[in-house]
Amino acid sequence: MTSVYLVAGEISGDAHGARVITALKEQSPDIQLEGIGGPKMEQAGMDLHEDLASRGIMGYVEVIKSLGFIRTLFNATLERFRSSPPDVLVLIDYPGFNLRLAKKAHKMGIKIIYYISPQVWAWKKGRIHTLKKVVDKMLVILPFEKKIYDDVGLDCTFVGHPLLESIDEKPLKGTFSHHEMLIGLLPGSREQEIRFLMPIMVEIAREIQKEYPQATFVTPAVDKDRASQIKEEAGTFPVEIVEGHFYEILSDAHFVLVASGTATVEATLFEVPMAVLYKVNSVTYWLASRLINIDAISLVNILAQEHIVPEFVQNDASFENILPIARTLIADSEERKKMIESLGNMKQQLGSEHASENVAKEILSMMDTTNG
């Protein structure tokens, strides 16, 4: 029986991995799937060895605190490969862990597919040469990434963005349409993101509410723990906290304050005017600022190659800076209309709604080659 080992280390990777697993089982029902990921990958049919995704380890300081756990998991995975190597290793994003694993697996002769590229165009550009040495196939979700890998001779395919298919999975409009004006406060899914961003978002929301008393503020939470944390950070402010329903919120939202990351692409797909916030531990930011070499942090601006949504980074992510912009984008302004038009144009660049199906085909094609 042929086997695939998948590794995802974040909540988003768990969701993307689950859809790949579903597509693999549809195309090859007898395939054996095991690996590291999260509950969604397990529910989709993978034998889960460790729930890494739910830990949400992000940032230099947080990684250092978790080094013992990460080292133990890494060594246990290598031991598993020695005793029972998979036909194909599929690495999903999470480069800090996955690139190290790729180096070791490559030396063992294991075929490697990397799905969702490390952001070599933003920082640690030298990683591209490591990827060329140890990865057999790169599957990218942003159209401009293919040329980057083509230029160094690494076999690469643009498969489309997986968010397109996740949005297409069910009808969404109307869940929150009973609200006259829905404003999303989207501080992210990780504990540290919520801790840094939710207080700022609440402060801004209090002022917006004075001007728009009909506004309802909604925040999605990935689980009960994060919901409890959001409630604590919000204090007495009347924010509606819901577990899940992220896309339903976006489909009815008038405006969102959103943490930098995948959520900015998701808001783009729903054409929701937004202001993007990024704030982390000061040590993490100091280190990152010396490594990152781009003039935008949100994927929507990076894709557009221009600033079509406002970004507020670290010390600039303040009440005083963000509130005037938020007011402008909530109002029926020319800036709001222009942003909605620009976001609509961005959607066309992200490919078709078949990313996971395309990834599954690439995995099975490599397995045929390996076993042939």
C-alpha cells in the first residue's frame, strides 16, 4: 500500500491539508495517509501522530519557549521515517520546522513535495537554494511565485489559492444580515495576536460606535479558549463573539479591522474594505524587521504590488493612526468605493477553485513515478 506523510504546523495549514486529504481519498481511496497536523486533517482521514497545528507556535520568542517540544517531535518523526519511510512527504507551509525536516528526509531518499511556499520573496531569500537542493516539487498558491522557482530550476506548479475553494464550499450570505451595519474585529487565531491586537481594535470600535450607534461588532474565535480570551480583552465592550462562522462574517461585513495574514486575502475575496494591523512581541519584531525586505506586509498589497489597503505595523498600530482611516472606509466615500473595486480586481489573480484537487494530482503523479 502506498503512503503519504503530511506535515502542517498551523491552523490554516490544517485546513488546507484536510482538503488535500479529501481530494487524495477521492482520487485514490486505498491511499495510506499519516502525519503531523491538526484535528481537521485527522477528521478528513489522516492518521494523526501529533496535533501541532492547534498549538499555534508563532514568533521567535514563542518558538524558543517551545524548543523542547519541537525537538522531541522532530526526532520522533525522523525515527519514524527510518523505520517506515513514506513514498512521498508533503510539507505544508510552516518553513521553520518543515525545511529542517526536508533536509533530513532528502538524505534518506524520500521524495518531497512542498505545498504553500515559504515567503522567500519577503525574507530569508537564501532558503530558495535550500529548497532547490532538497525539494522535488514546489506547489505554489500565489501566481508570481512560480517564476521565482522557475528561475532557479526548481520544478514548480501554480495550483491556485485554496481559499477560493473553501469559500465556494457553502452558501454564506445572510447569516448576519439582520445587523444594519456589521463590523468585524478580526485579531487572528493565536493567543499572542489576540493579546496584542484586540485591545486596540476595541478602543477603535468604541469610538466608531459613538458615530454609528447602529453598528454591531463581531469577532470570530477558533475555539472556546480563544473565545474566552477575546471576551476578557474586550472587557465591557459589547462585541458579539462567535466560534467559527468566519466567512459568514466576511460575507455580510461592511468593514473589518484585521490582523495581517491569510485573513487579508479572505477579506479580499469577499471585497470587504479593511485596515490591516500587525503587532508582535518587541523582540520578535526587532529581529523580523532586520530580515524582511518588502514594503508591504499584507498579501493583498504584495499581490497588487501597490498599497490598496492601509497597513499599521507595530508602533503605528495605534488608536490615533487607525481611527481616521477606519472612519473614511466606513463612510460612503470615494476611498471606500475605490478599495472595493481594487479588491474585486485582485480576485482574478488567484486562479481556480481546484487547488486541493490539483495538489492531490501532483502527489499521486509523484507516487506513480516513485513506485514505477
